[in-house]
Amino acid sequence: GAGVSQTPSNKVTEKGKYVELRCDPISGHTALYWYRQSLGQGPEFLIYFQGTGAADDSGLPNDRFFAVRPEGSVSTLKIQRTERGDSAVYLCASSLSPATNTEAFFGQGTRLTVV
Amino acid sequence: DAKTTQPTSMDCAEGRAANLPCNHSTISGNEYVYWYRQIHSQGPQYIIHGLKNNETNEMASLIITEDRKSSTLILPHATLRDTAVYYCIVRVSGNTGKLIFGQGTTLQVKP
């Protein structure tokens, strides 16, 4: 079956522009997570969705970052007024549930470059 | 903050077992230990997880000490394709189940 799909795989944008990154989770997975990974670092948690609601957005760095999951499946991470420091790989993961004994599967990520 | 500590890097000879240690001394009773690995330019790949019993699957074995304060991931016959960053993670209990990554161990498998 299909895994977690993220599009685009690469995105180059100019400083100050708005970008949207898309995540298609594994079918039936209710839990969805966004992470950000800078070069040489481990992935950093951004936000968690259980169904349609953002149950934990404690990792979002500031109010330029926003994410939605309107129908409880596909999620979009939105970044306004992009800055060069936003350049990173953005990873999405999904899990059957948030229970601690269910594995989470990651997509290949979207590499965002802000020039 | 990550609840695990791992060595920064390790080497292993091809065909030999790779044993990757992890300390998680503050783990809570209902928190699972997860291992992921990340090969360059790819998303993290799930390997294995466990609570207190040793676990084995087609990829690896996980040995958890009786006091649950540390664990070891074992790749029984390492290949060059196992070269990657390996993350030991304690999955947060509660409502989110989020994974908090540390720096991981860079495993270099050498011919």
C-alpha cells in the first residue's frame, strides 16, 4: 500500500513569499505529525493532528506557521512571509493512533529553500 | 527535550553485528522505546519498538534492560546499506504520542 506522500519534494521560494506544503497520510491513520529538520539535526516536532483538530501545536515557531487538516486526511502546512531561516526539510508522519505502541511512518519530506 | 542519550557515532565492519546503545533513565512506565533510522536525504524509517520485553523483527532486535533505563538495538549482520543515523526515541505518553528526536548515532558500516 502507499506510504506517506509529501508534495512537492523540493520548493524554492523568495524571501517574503507564502508557501504551502502538502501531506497525504496513510489511509485510515488518524494521527498526523509535522516535523522540521535542519541540516545536521534531528527532526523537530511542529504540530500534531488527531483527526481534523490540531491537538498540539506547541512546536510551531511563530505565527507565520499554520497547518490545517480539514477533512481529517490530507494536511497542509502553510508558511507566510518566508524567511531564509525557514529553509529546512519539512517531514510529515502518520500513525494509526497516537497511542504509544503504534508506529509512526514518515514521508520523504519537502526540502524548502528560501532565497 | 529528548529523553534519550546516544553516542554520536559508531563504526561497524560489514557482516558483523552492530550494537547501538541508548540510555533513557527517566522513561516512564507506560512509555515505549522506538528506534528509527535515517539514510541521507530520506525520511526517518521505522525499525522497531518495545516496552519491556525484548523484541525482534526482520530488521533488528531490541534488547531492553530489566530496569528499562537503557536499551540496545542490534543489527545482526550489518551491510553497507545500513549506514545511517539511528535515533532512539521515547514516545511521549498522553494524548499526542509525539516522537521527540535527539541527535542520534551515525553508524558507518565499513567494508
